[in-house]
Amino acid sequence: MTTARLNVLERRGQWQQYLNLAKAEGKTEAYTRALVNLGRIEEAVGYGLAYISAVEDALALAKTLREQGNAKESLQIAEHGLMLPNQQASRFMLAQWLREEAAVMGDRELALAAAEIAFRDQVNLANYLRL
């Protein structure tokens, strides 16, 4: 039900109500995505670092930031996502994404750290060759 209400608010451009509902209902990914789309990057990153508790939400925010041209912030959120506790089962996709993005941006140290996590999470030749 909340998702439907958020969709209606988004279509109507009622952003303050959207943000209030997303925050009240604990929809961190929706809340931070809206902040990014509204250009409130610093607020989105700060909220994400404080409240993101799922790797999937970190990946979604990192991708949204990157798509909006906020590459440095996207890496910061992705790196944070990799450090979330008890998330090993779902962090492989984030590690892969971060590995590629960090490499493109020239952050070899971060790319290597993400590659190591991806390899540990899914041991195979393809991931080994990315180290």
C-alpha cells in the first residue's frame, strides 16, 4: 500500500509528502532516491550512511548517485554497503558494481578491495581474474 501511495505522490510531484511518507514508513531506498532526484545529494548521502541497513538499498542509492553524476558519493555509499553486517549473501552484486565503477574512476585500491570481496563471495575463475 505504501508503494502505491508513494507512486501517486511522485506522479503528482508532491515531493515533501513523498519524503515524509517514505521516511515514516522506513522506505530508505525510496527516500534517498527522491533526495538525489531533488538535488539534495549531501542529505541523501548522510541519510544513507546513517540508515541504510541492506546491501540492496546501498546498491540502489549508489547507482542513482552515479546516474545523476555524483560518482564520488556513489563509491562512498557502495563501500559503506559492503561493510554492513550480516549481508554476505547479498553483497556480491554490490561488490561487482563497485569493482567496475572504482576501476573506471581510477581508484585502484577500492577496486581491488571490492574485487577481493566479490571473489570471496563467489569463488570462480572469472572473479579471480578480476583481482
